[in-house]
Amino acid sequence: MNQPEQLQSSIDPILRQKAQQYLDSGKVISIKRFPDEIEGMMQERDTLLMPYYMFDEAAFGCQCKQGDAMCIHKAAILLATQVMQEADCPDYHMAAKILAARKLAQTIRLK
């Protein structure tokens, strides 16, 4: 299990649900996975937040007022990481489309 997966399993179920809703809300502009980090860009009221996770340092960062605590923005990038891994795609929005297309194709084949 890699670091993001370990962190993902430790997310409180209520925060996990809120983070999934946040991902589905349209506030997430982008989440991308690079070899050494995951970067997000999210709209929060009139501010842009850029949470990140650095693999080398196993460190999170977010500009929200939660400080070092697990916030909805950090939880969202962890949930997005799972989607990106399943689709083998470094871009969250594209990965979500790939998984939706696979699911649709599977449904069509079953009928």
C-alpha cells in the first residue's frame, strides 16, 4: 500500500463523504498526479486553494484554515488519487471520464 492509500484509509467516514461531494460539486478545477507529488486547484468562495501531497516528504499542504489537520481539500485529493490510479491517468477529470466510459461499455456488453 502506498502513502496516499494509507492516508485514504484513515479518513473519517463523514469527511470522506463530504470530500466525495466536494469532488462532484464542480469546485475542483484540477487535480493532477506527477511522479513526486499530487497537486490540486480548488475554488473556495472567492479564493483558489492549491492543496498538494509530496511523496518524498510524505507531506500535505493546504492554504485553508485547517492547518496540519486533514481537511476536505486534502481528503478530496486522496480520493481523486484512487480514481487516477484505477484509470491509470494522471488527471482526475480525465480519469473520472475514463472510468465512466468503462462502466458504460461494460453495461452495454451485459445487455
